[in-house]
Amino acid sequence: MHTFWPINVSVKENLCPGRNQRPKETTYPRNRFIMEILLGITGKDFTLIASSKAAMRGATILKASDDKTRPLNKHTLLAFSGEAGDTVQFAEFIQRNAQLYSMRNEAELSPKGLAHFVRGELASSLRSRHPFNVNLLMGGVDPITGKPSLYWLDYLASLAELPYAAHGYAQYYCLSILDKHHHPDITLGQGIKILTMCTDELKRRLPIDFKGMVVKAIKVDGIVDIEFDDDRVVKSA
């Protein structure tokens, strides 16, 4: 996974100014590293998505029970992190468009189709004056084949299908755990144990309190909320 540090991109406007005019310059802020955590794991017949509950601005916790996920349809879930205004606006925009497609066509888009639609919207936004500063994980299960899938997207409209993924500080501390313990045929119980190992590591390494995790599982029969015990310590999956 790649981590993008803060940079500023300057775009000059009015390329042909008058004799006494200076070119206008507009600075677009790029991705700041947000202290939010997203984790995703695929298993034998499910996809797990976990997100931190804390909504933060700087060192201040604004909300301790924030749900950073939106269901796009019965078989697909979107998790988001980034700038507070951009995240909710973009996630609900995608959610409404997925619902509109279902009503117009009397059929739901597959997780793969939704991932490419989201990637296209991010790419269009990136080329506009006000790009969305969001990082996303999209998990789902194909209703026809029953195959679980997980898609990693960032604010630069990069898209990758992965067996497991992370955004935020979880990229530093959890990917090695997932490398070691994940395999394609894990059960739901094993997946939850691996998530618990990841949260244990985050609590041990990070000075911030991310207020626990919201965990949801996507299966063939729908999206299920998982009761996740943040205080339980698991040493091995």
C-alpha cells in the first residue's frame, strides 16, 4: 500500500492576463493523513469491513460512535475516511446513484460494477476544481457466484481488488498481521480473530483513542452487524 503525504497542487488560472494583471493562482489541498482507521478482510464466503468509531478533527474527538459505512445495496458496503464534509457527501451520492440504478433497471449492480462506477466518479472529481478528498474500502459478495470481493480506492482514483486492505494508520501496523494470518478460506470466526489482533496492535502502538471499531460482515444473504469486543485480547488466529 502507498501512503501519500500532504502536498499542495497549484493551478494557475487566467493564463493570458492583461498587461498590468498577475495570473491568479488557486491552491487545491491534497490528502492529509487522517487519524481514522479502515480495515477489510475477505474470507471463504464473506467480506468483513471495520471502521474506527471516533470522528476526529486534529486532537479533538467530535463523536465517539461514528459509523463510517454506507450500504450501497443488499450485497455491497462502502467504508470511507478523509475530510469530514467530503466523505459523507460522496458516500451518500454513491449510495443514491446505486439505488437509482436499481430502480431504473430492476436489478442491482455487482460489487465489481459499483467499484468501477465509484472509481469513475473519483476520477472525474479529481479533474474538477473541488476534488473529493476521500479514501474508500468497498466490500461485497456477488449474489450470483457467491464470491466475496474487496476493493481499495484512494483520493487519486486508484482502484485495486485485494484479499485484505487498510487505510489510515492501520496500513503501518496491520498489514504484516494480515500477511501472516490471512488465507482465502478463513471462516467468519477466524476473520474476527484477525481483526481483534489488528485492533490490539493499534491500541498498543498508537497514542490516540479511536473509540473501538464498527464491524460489519457482507454475506450472500445480506449485510450483518457484528458484535465486536474491543477489550478482548487474542494472541493467535
